[in-house]
Amino acid sequence: MAREQDRRSILRGMKGAMRLLQDLGYDQGEKRKQRVDVFDSIDRAGAALMFQPLEKLLGAFMSQDGTAGIILNTERPLGMQRFTAAHELGHLTLGHDPHADDEGILRRGPIADGRAFAKIPPEEREADAFASYFLLPSHLITAQMEIQGWGVHHFSSPEIVYQASLRFGTSYSGAVFGLERENVIGSGLRRELLKAKPKDLKLGLLDDQALPNPRRSDVWMLTEKDEGAVIEAGRDDLFLLRLNEATGAGYIWTFDQLREAGFVILKDGREPVPEGQIGSPSVRRVLAQAGRPTANTLQLKECRPWDPEDDPQTLTLHYRTATSDEAGLFERQRLERLAVQ
Ligand SMILES: [Zn+2]
């Protein structure tokens, strides 16, 4: 395939993604700031969504007599399932033929180095370009940079790119490629960032605590900047809350709501105050894990224990567990089918 034709495929995929994001309202209001709910998007695009264990395949797109369906492998981490789901949604949206995908779709990346693109069919390039734009549109990068106060220079840190990837809802490498596509970083930095291993970035946040599930667990670092965020997490994810605490004035954060919502607190402490900075707020550091899948609005509170209503600070998080590791129909479609029986 000529380079020119490859460019056309990429453009076609991106445009398809842009159109669907607009149709689903993802480019507006609060939705601009949130990770794109790709499973919900498949449902709203009118296709059945199935989860099931598959040996080598990541997923497949099927279509027969006007009925479309997408199957995803339950045996893969959420980030990989989300990319596969978006890739199959690309095949559906762009009117491609039914088709199954193996791990090749993860290895090739959106940038074709050398002549590698010549070996990839145009429909696959279109679906890849669709997936990478659909999951990480330019408005989501801009919105998260504003919310978190990230400037371009912050993205030279793999730790920050990893935290960004969780908010974007992409894999670490997906975030790196998306930042390059939007010219936030250049190709030299892309190559540097891709040398970092996500597993090391996770363990770096944990002070010797083991990951509950080395393949699936992510580690979210949450701060006051995540106020109002929608946290769609895997069931084995960990949450490191780093919150400023005005201990000098008697204020402390309480985590009762977290426990009531079924979270287990694995660690609770304060970071040492740097030398020469006595009087500055201390940083509370709490590591938590959801004990069971849940969907909850959590409101954490920093107050004076003897006068809880005096000028409390709050942190509100909308949390839900993404259960994509159980075989069966997508939850909403299962419920709808039960309702019509
Ligand atoms: Zn494909």
C-alpha cells in the first residue's frame, strides 16, 4: 500500500471516530473531561456486546442479516479490552466486513515505522486509527491537562503519563501515542517514554506493597485535583490518596465513607514534612482497594473532629468498578433482555 493510501486510511478512521463521538455527545459539557465509555458506545451504536474467554483472539466483529455483534476476551486487562472494543467498533462504524483480531493489533501501534504499513490491510489501519482517536480525542487531552494543571513539560515524566493514561482510559503506550499524535510530545520523547515499564511505575507508588494482580491492577494516585472525577476502575486496582491536610489548624481527613462503600484501607500515614518547611500542610497518604465491585459517589471530608461542620473540605469521586472479566452479555443488554422475557 502506498504511503498516500495509508494516510487516507488513517484520516478516514479518525473522521469516523470524530463523528461518532459527536453523535454520542462526548465532545460536549462534562463528558469532554471523562474517559470515553467504549462498552456503552457499542451498545448505543446498536451492536450486541459479549464477553467470553477466547484463546488467542482479543476480539471479533460479527454482522449477519443486519444484526451486529462484538465479542471481547475476558482474559485480558481492561485497557486492552477497551482498545480492542474501540477497534471492533471502528470496523462496525466504518462498514467493514466481519472479522476477528489477534494481538497483532496491539503490536503494530498507530505509527507505521519504515515500510511496516505496507503489510497491513487498509481496513485494519482505519480501525486502528478509529480506536486511537475514539479512546483519546484531542478534547480529552486538553481537558485533563487543564484539570490536572499539566503543561507540556510534565509529559517528560513517565509517572505523569501513566497517571494520565488512567484518566484517559488508555494503556500507557496508547497515551504516549495519543500525545504524539496531538503534537504534545515529539517522536524523540515518545521513544524515551516507551522504554518505561508500566509495572515499575505502579510499584514505584507502593512502598513494597505487592500488586493484588500483577497483570490487571492499576495504581491511581488521587489528589484534590480529581474533585468530581469519574473513576472507572478495574476490580483489582489500588488507590493512593495524597491529600493536603491542615493538621496545624486541627483539620484531618476522614475515610469512613470509603470504608462504608466497601473499600479496605491497606495503609494510612503522612509523608514526612521536608526540612525547613515546618508549618506547611502535611500530606496524608492512604492506600485503599475496593473489597468488592461497586458503584458509588464517595464524599471524603477534611474537618476538625470536634467541630465537623466548621469549614470542612471535601473531595467527591464518582467511582465504579468495570466488570469486564465475567463471561456473558454486557450488563445493560442482559438486563434489557431479561425485562422483555
Ligand atoms: Zn481488525
